[in-house]
Amino acid sequence: HAVWFDNAEKNHGIFYANSSNAGQSFSRPIHVGSYKNKASHADIATLANEVVIVWQEYAYSHYQMWMMKSVDRGKNWEQPLLVTEVAAKPDYPFVLTDGKLFYASWHLPGQPYSLKILN
């Protein structure tokens, strides 16, 4: 599984693709998030057949953390869900797993570290 940002002139934003042959070839990339809302800083984690992507956007003077989940190894995706929205600029989001659940992690200046269950 791979997630990346490309700022190419015509085809830009966050993308996801997967490989079933150890990286020899990849699926056709899909767009993740809204380039209009400056989607960036994506992270990805897997657990069995599940894949979760988190990323950050900036919309309406707020920073938003979004997530998207697949339950079939990245072949199909659920609709993106808003994880949190804050006025202050957070650190970049990360997605973590403990082998049972997925968690979104982020930090806001002057506040405690944040961890939220995503399942």
C-alpha cells in the first residue's frame, strides 16, 4: 500500500495505490481528499484486510483531519469521514494500530497529545 502527494500541474493531490506482487506493479491510483481544501500529509496503516488513510485539509479557516477506510485490502473505499476540526494549526496526522484497532494521532500547540479510535 502506498499513499503520496503530487503537485503536478494537471493531476495533483493525494493518491493511493496498492500492489499484490511486492511492488512490481501497482493498481491505478485513486484521489484522496480535496485538493481545493489543500489536502496534504497523508498517512496509511493496515490491519489484516483493512486499510486506513488519514490526512489533513484546510477549509473555512479550520484545519480538518479526515479518514478513509477499506475492508478489502484497498479495492473499495468507504466515504471519507471527518475525524476532527480545529482552528489552531495541528501537527500532521498519523494513523496507528495496536493490532486490534486503528487510532488517529495529532498534537495541537499548548495542548495534550490527542489519540482517537477510528474503528
